[in-house]
Amino acid sequence: MQQTLADQYIRAYVNPMNHLSIRDLQKISGETIGNLPGPTPVKSGDRTIGLLIPFKKADLGKLAAALAQAEELAKGRDPAADAAALAPFGEVDLTDWSIEAVRAFLAENS
């Protein structure tokens, strides 16, 4: 993909300055925003007035692998015992978020 001159300018500007100005926002493309390394402060003069957070497309393969790993780790655990152990840290969500429980919930409520 060909970058515009404004995209090249902003990329060079963002790295050393580590922020964007209101004027910069008017000049950059959506692709440039998506390529930002992470949350970027937006400033008006010396005052930070916002935070620009580029959304990254999720890697569905990695997400599925992480969910499968979490599901495997949850097998054989006692939710009541886990809740009792975590109670000193505050309210505990005892919702069963397993794939089967979520599918059953969706089937009941659709």
C-alpha cells in the first residue's frame, strides 16, 4: 500500500514526539491511526485532552487457542472453592463461562 505524504509525515512525527495534536488528527488517514504502536495522547498545546487508541483486528486463531486453554484449565475446578479463596479480594463472579454454558444460555434466550 502506498502511503500518502501526510501519513509519512505523521509516522515520523508520532515516534519522536509520542503524541498527536488536534491539527495532526485532521491530516492523518485511518490506516495511519491503525498503525500507531498503541494508545497515543492527543494534545491541545501543552494540555492532553484525549487518548487515541487504535483498534487492532483480533487473531481469531490465537483467541480460539486461548479460550481452549482456559477451558482445559477450568476442568475439574470447584467454583465454590475458588469463590471462597477469592472472597477476601472482593465480589466474585460465579458465572459459568464455559462454551457449553454460554451456548445453553443463548439457546434459552433466543
